[in-house]
Amino acid sequence: MLDVASYEQTTSRGVAPSTQYRTHFCGDLRKSHLSETVKLAGWIHRKRDHGGLIFIDLRDHTGIAQIVFEPHNQTLFQEVEHLRVESVICIEGTVIERAPEAVNANLPTGEIEVVVKSLTVESAAEPMPFPIADETPTSEELRLKYRFLDLRREKLHSNIIYRSKVIAEIRRYLSELGFLEIQTPILTNSSPEGARDYLVPSRLHPGKFYALPQAPQQFKQLLMVSGFDKYFQIAPCFRDEDARADRSPGEFYQLDMEMSFITQDDLFKVLEGLFDALTAKLSHKRIMQLPFPRIKYLDAMNRYGSDKPDLRNPLVIEDVTEIFKQSSFKVFAANTDKGKCIKAMKLSGRANEPRLFYDKAEEFAKKELGLPGLAYIRYKDGGEVQSPIYKFLSDSEKEALMNALNVETGDVVFFAAGAWEKTCKAMGAIRNYFAPLFNLDKDLLAYCWIVDFPMFEYNEEEKKIDFSHNPFSMPQGGMEALLTKNPIDIYAYQYDIVCNGIELSSGAIRNHKPEVMYKAFEIAGYTKEDVDKKFGHMIRAFQHGAPPHGGIAPGIDRIVMLYADESNIREVIAFPMNQKAQDLMTGAPSEVTPKQLRELHIKLDLPEKKHGG
């Protein structure tokens, strides 16, 4: 559980409490307050009736204080007897020292309690749909429907407080570096690129629509053209896409950044400094390596089977294609042609695992990855070798394989063969499958940069060249590369920042030269007219003096999820939607009235409802 108090010695209380309701916060009371008369206000966290006494744990946003109702005040005693947990009350009483046997060492206020003299019930609570004081497992559907109650629970409440601190530290750090926080439009123009837009009909312009921004990409570039040197924004972004554990459907927040007159290296230094500061000030975690390692895209795919590798995992993938070029083992030999490969991964010291270990790995490969099987060689103790493929290999191939992988007794080697990208990804998934064997350190932040993404790729279905990543990135080598190189061999100044196998963001040094942009789009099959029609405002801006510029936009939700040790992004968002992009608390999305539709000149064409039977 995330303990916010561990990040700051004391919580900043800000404005002093209103004396009408409270003179102190619950979590602030200590032995230094003994004999003082205090007012407290909050929610009934727990209630215990010990016959002659009623004890209540009173909770506000700072913590819990124990308050005591004594039986001699029958009016108060009877009133509090019938109150349910989570009712809101204000009390006045005297701070006393707890008996030694009643001290709660787990509570900052555990040495004192407050004997109540007066009580005001501000809001009596109905029965709770699920417990608040205890982290009892509750269905996510119920939690989201009653999110205002779920947010009272300690773990989620702490996560949201922590999120606020992360954003505040980001703002402080970037502001001190001279970044300006500038807000960009929410109602903007629809773009055919990327994910589906959320569209907003215009009442004043019938038949036309705004779009909610998938990202402030074009606006932040235009800010650079406008002469603002460094920009950032905690930007809301909207994409009509499916949910995942690390992606919130509908809307999310990102740290949107852009800088003028920079190189890729300059941006890396700013981001590394930011994450170093976040880690040092708001976390007990530690960064594995500073500066962050830089891994070329092709190397990441070849070595880790992913462009978002978890570097805490010690397993690496090796290419053994050359060993089997002339092999009589047809399954391998058939995958040594151009565009195909044979990959191997050594798992040290696991050759003597029971058969079930290998059966489960093979079942994963078949069911989850669609592989026909999972070939392996077990170099068991005593020189015994067990493998379904070993007998098909020549002595020279066996020796070359052991030398290439530094195989020792007790090791096991897994194989996959086929088309390069598919094989790399399959081995990457198997690498992740075995990751739990290494008890990866959750307090270690293995940041890295993935660099040198290909600018273009070949679309087999349409038999044409496509952009492989971001079409507005600057190609490495500029116009000369576009004119003289095979497009497939051109790299872009594009980069991803990855941590513990989670992609936090993509970014790029932008293409700010119109002539280079036209040529890049021409290679991908777009005419000058196509570019002018879709991106004319960007071209016009760049034709009036555009500085070299670049940026990135790490996801706020993912950053907080990573630092808070949460595997589900909804655990760090105050009011998230469910996986079907529904807000179960407010009922969104919902139907609107015929009058509203008429004002927008919209008629519904709904799909027919399917009938059962």
C-alpha cells in the first residue's frame, strides 16, 4: 500500500481549519495536545461499543483520531449509539492520554484520545454498499458505481493524493527550467490520423463537427513557431479506443512538452532530470541507470523481442540463424532466408525442472502466441540432453550453438523460428512469461530510451511504402536521405521512453521543413495536394519561419501507476470509466432529448436491436 506520509515528514495543511467546525485536524493530535479542548470534524471510520463506553475512530483527510463517548452523558450516548459508520459528525472534547495497554503504535495519534463533550451530526449515513474501513475485495463495477465512497478507502485515497503531488512536482521542476504552461484548445478539428476521434456537433454550424483532441500535437508545434521556447501542459486527451489495464478508455492525461532549438540529446537530459527528481522526492524507488540506456529499435526487437523491454529481466534473445544456414533440419533451414530468422533464449539452471514446467510453457506458446509448439534443448546434469529436436542437429551445429550461447550444464535453450517480426515478438512474450522466475525488484525503475525507429515500412497487403511511426518526424539525414536511400533503410528522430516494460510516451524531433515534409509524404504515396488539404495550416506555419523543435508527452496516469505500484490504471484516476467506456456513477454516455437533437440538426440512425431466440 502506498503510504503518502512516507514521502513527506509532515502533510502540508494549507489554510488553518475553520473554528466553527474544527480547531485541529484528526491526524495532527499528539501528546503535546494533552488537556486541550479541541474541535474535530470528519467521518465515523469505525465504531466500537464496549458496553459502558463507545469508541469511534474519527477520520478526516489527514488521518484518524480515537474519540470516546462516556455513559454519564446519556443524551450524547444515545445519539451516537444509532449512528452508522461513514456518518459525518463534529465534536468538541478534551485530549487525554490513553492507558498504556490501549496505545496503538501503528497510529500516529495512537497515544491519545478525545473524550467527547458535545456532538453535532452533520450528515447521517445510509448503510454502505461495501466496507470503507477495511480493504475488503469488492467488484470493480460496484466500486465505480459508488466511486465517491471508494475514494474514501485508504489505498485509493492515498493514490489520488500521491497523483496530486507528482503533478505538483512536475510543474515545479519544469517551471524552474523556464517552461511555460500554456493551455491549448479542447474543441478542435477532426483528423483522419491515429485513433478514432470523439466528435462534438456544432449547433451554430449545422452538419459540422468539432473533435476533442487526441493530443495537442499540432498546437504545441504551432506554439514553437509562435516563438515560445519551452512549453508544457498537463493535457487532457481524448481517444475513442478500447480499454486495457494500462490505458483508460475515452480520456487520459499526459505531460505534453515541446522545446525549440533542441536536439534529441537535449530533450533526453530534461526528461532524465525530471524522473530523477520525481524518484528522489516522491518515492522510495531507485533508478537502475542514469543517464537512461539508449537502445536502437532493431536491437530492442532482436535482444528483447519488444520495443518496450523490461530491463530488470536478465533474459536476452540471441540470433542463431547463421548456424543453421546449411542445416538438414528443414524446420530451421527453411527460416534462414531473407526476412526470416531463428531465435534462441537461454534459461540458466532450469534444465532439471519437472516436465510440467515445459508443458506449461508450451501451452502458453500455443494458446497465447499461436505457435505450433515451443522447441527446447535441456542440458541436464550428468551430460544428458533432452530435446524433441536435438537428434536432427549435426554435431557442428550443436557445438556452434553451445559456443554462441555459452551453454553450461543445467541450462535450457528455447527456440522460435519464422518471419523476423513475428518471431521476435513471440520470443519477447516467452521472455516475459519467464520473468516471474527472477522475482523482479518492484522498487527498481529500469528506464530506457528506444531510438532510431524506421521512418517507413513496407505494407505487404497494399504493396506500398507506409509511414511506420510518426509522419511528422524529421528523417535522419534530412532531404539527402529521402533522395538517395532505400526508404526502408531510413531512420527517424523518433524515440520512446520505457520503464519496467511500460511505454510512457513516444516523442520526436519534428520535421519543420516544408520541402522535406512534402518529399516524405510523397514516398508514402501522398501528393502535394493531399498534404496541403490535410495539413495546410502546418505547412503555412512552417513557411513563415519555423525553428527546429521536438517534444514528448509521457502519460500522467501511467507515471503514477508505475510509482504507486498499481497494475490497473483505474487505481490512480479519481473518476475513471470502466472497460466499456462507461461512467457507472453518472450513467454516461446517456441518451439526450429530441429537443437537443433538433437543435443540433441530428437524426439518429441506430442499429436494430437483436432479438433473442
